[in-house]
Amino acid sequence: MRVAFSVYGLLYVVIEVVGYQLERVSWPEITALDVATAVTNALLTVAVLVAALVAVDVLGHRWRRHRRALAAERAPLAAQEWADLEPLTVHAWRPEPLALPAAPPPGPSGPARTAYAPNAWSRRAWPDPAAADASGRLL
């Protein structure tokens, strides 16, 4: 599709240049030399436009190859920079935390149980024997 538009555009440019050249000469006085000059000028214009487009395309390809070569050259250097990292030393701005208080001394039958929080999972669901009858059996 792009090629078709390019061909139509070039044909339009050729016809416009030929028409302009022939218009400069009055229509009754047109000779074969005038027509040949107009066609030559039109084709020269098209050739210069095509040369400019080809030059831009070639320079674009060379520029992309150059950028790829630079990226390939710099990639191992960047990987080496990341591989050779040393640990950073960071100084804290806060003071050292205070030491935890010592545990209470153990009692005669083991450690004191008052120092620990009660276990919520081991407690009874009903502290009073509501589910038991007078004889102590569960209902």
C-alpha cells in the first residue's frame, strides 16, 4: 500500500513539473525540445527526491547498527558493575535500643507463670460449668 502511494505521488510530481514547464511556454509554441526539457526536469526532480529518501534510509540503518553496537559494547560493562557491588555500610541515626529486662527468677516448682500472658486458645469456652447438670455430667 505504501509503495502504491509512493508511485502515485511520484507520478503526480512528474506531471506537475511537466505541466509547469509547458505552461511557461505558451501552448501554441510548444516544440519537441520544450517537452523533452520539461520531462527531463521532472525526472531530475524525482531522481533528487529519491536520492534524498535513499540517503535518509541508509543513514537510518547505519545509525541503528551503530546504536546496537554501542549497546552490545556497554552491556558487559554494565553487568560487571552490577556483579562487583560491595555491601553498603549504613549508619543508623537512631540510638541503640534498650536491652530487654531480665526474666523473673524461677520459683520453687519451675518458672513463675505470672510473667507470661494467658493462652487464649487453651482457656475454657465457659468458665462456669453451665453445660453440666447437678451430677457433673455433660448435657
